Amino acid sequence: MRGLNGGGVGIWREWSILARKSWARLSSTKLFVGGLSYDTNEPVLKDAFGKHGEIIEVKVICDHVSGKSKGYGFVKFTSETEASTALKEMDGQVLDGRQIRLEFAHKGCLVTLLYVWSIFYGVSVKSYTF
């Protein structure tokens, strides 16, 4: 079994490519927005994404103790087309002085991708400790 040293780097690179292809196939109405400024709040996020379609929900994730933003959030649109358009047009743009990155959001995506990775490489995910 290959680890992270030596040949393992290639595995992770291939896994990353496989993961992105898997995410691309799983379209969604909900987008993950990373790289947010700690000053970005929900009204600012809604305003920035509102021009791309009707928004159902906007959520900036905050620390439960301090109440400060953790630097990421979610935007949910009424349709997959609107979410896809927003993803294409907003990914890499600057919002509140920070370059944001977008991906489709999916529940349990890490577990799903690890499962796909294990099938692709013929390795049992149970043998890894997280």
C-alpha cells in the first residue's frame, strides 16, 4: 500500500481530479463559498449573488463561541441553472477584498468521494483512520 511519501502524491493528485469530476456530475442548487472575508455577512453575500438568480437561503458559518465568521458560507438558489451560472461567474472573484472560491455543496460528499476513491484504487477505506 502506498502512503503519502513518494508515489502517494500521485494518488492524491489523481484523487483530486476524480473528486472534481464527481462533484461536477453532481449538480446542486446549493453552493459552498470559501475564502470569505471575516467581515462578510449574509446581506453582503446575498447582494453579491442575487444578480445570478433567486436565492432561497444564505448562510455565513460563524464560530459558536465568538460569533465571528469562519470564512465560508453557503448560498442556495431556486434552480440548478442559476446555481451553475453563479458558480461559473463568481468563482475566483473578489468579494470584500478576498478572492472567493465556489463549489457545489453536497451532504456527505467527503464520504462519497472516499468511497469512489476506494473503488478506483481497490483499497478499503476502513483501513484508514481519520
